[in-house]
Amino acid sequence: MSRLVLFPRPPEAGGPEEVVLAAAGCAALVVPAIRFEPGADSDALAEALRAGPAPDAVAVTSARAAEAVAAVLGAMRPAPRVRLAAVGSATARPLREAGLDVDVPPQGEAQGAAALAAHLLRTLAPGARVLFPRGNLSLGTLPDALRAAGVQVRELEVYRTVDAVPDVEQLRAALDRRWVAAAVFTSPSGVEALRAALGPGGWKALAALPAVAPGRTTETALRAAGAVRVERAADPGRAGVAAALAKVLGEE
């Protein structure tokens, strides 16, 4: 029996995570913990981008929000010219794959919503207008920082993250047999959903294993939930997660 690594979504075929799994002799155990639904303002996004005057910038801090913006702009002819800014390369990927230019904080600088706000404020004057498409669980870090500097921020809830009621029976059996080598988490809500589904005993077994988090918020959620060993990826994209996973598997 191959050792198993828990994933909340399937690794990309032929991608860096699959390469790491193969090299370590592991297989993915996929247990979706959350699902996404259209947000309360999903229909308003196109109008916000179409109606003039255009915002001075559109800022995204999640790949799901970037996907929503890319879908709307891709369907508009001609697409409005607007500055797009993302928190990092992984978040920018859906926009770039749609052929759109995206501004991200320079490599080597701090990452995260606060860093993106600081990056935007280097060129935005008080009174500038920023559109912030977000999920229902998004933190207020970016809009709060921009508003404190006098920037007008319009927030649109373009997606909702809801519990998927994960089916954990296979995971529970694998934990009982000690087949699980590590776990990858991608969001604080996913942490809480799995914790609730497994119950105290099952979560204690999972929390004792090495866990990989793509960023600081998920790392914080894991530590608060009792995770013993958390490795935060240097970059939140799949390549960064794969590198962190390779590290924890190599240290077993």
C-alpha cells in the first residue's frame, strides 16, 4: 500500500505535486472539504467593470476571485482597459491565462494582502477608486489598508465558500491504519470543515501528521486547531506547495 497524502482537491495531472508524490512513493487521497457558490454580487461584477468611469485598479487576493474577473473580462468585447493587481503569482494565474496583464508585488518583497495594499498605494492617490472582488470569507486587510489611506474601495462578493460536508470514512480508515503520511490544506475553512467532520479523535490523529499550508492564514488556522507540524509554502501556488510537501515527506 502506497503512503497517502491528503489533498482537498486533485493534484494537477503531471504537475509539481504529482511529481513529488511519485518521487516519494505516495498517492493522493482527495477529500473535498469546501465548495464554491456564486456570491451575492456575482451579477454586479460585469456592470462594475463595464460602467464608466473605470476603477483605477481591480485588486484580487484569491484565485477564485481572479477566475471570476477573468471570465467577465473575457466575455466583454472590447474588454475595458483597467489595471489588474493580484496578491501573488498563483492568484494572478487565471488572469494571465486569459491573456490579461496583471500587476503583482515584486519578488523578494513581503507577500499577502497587506503587501498588495502597500504596493498599490505607491501609485494610487487619495480619492482613487479600487474594485475588490472577493469571497464571503475574505479578510478586510486589503480594503481596510486602502481606505485608511483615503482610497475608495468597492467590495463585491463574487463567490461564497461553503462547507462540502466532506466524506471522511476513507480518510478515517487510512488514519486508523497509519497510511497517511502528510496533509495539504488550502484554506482555513477547509481546516474547520475537516476538523468538524472527523471529530476529536480523528482530527487528533490527522493533526499529529505533517501539514502543508499555502499561506499564513491557513498556517495560523492549522496551528490554532492543534496541528503539531506545519510547513508554510514559500509561494502559495502549486509549485510552492509541492516544494513544501517534498520537504516534509523527505524529513519523515
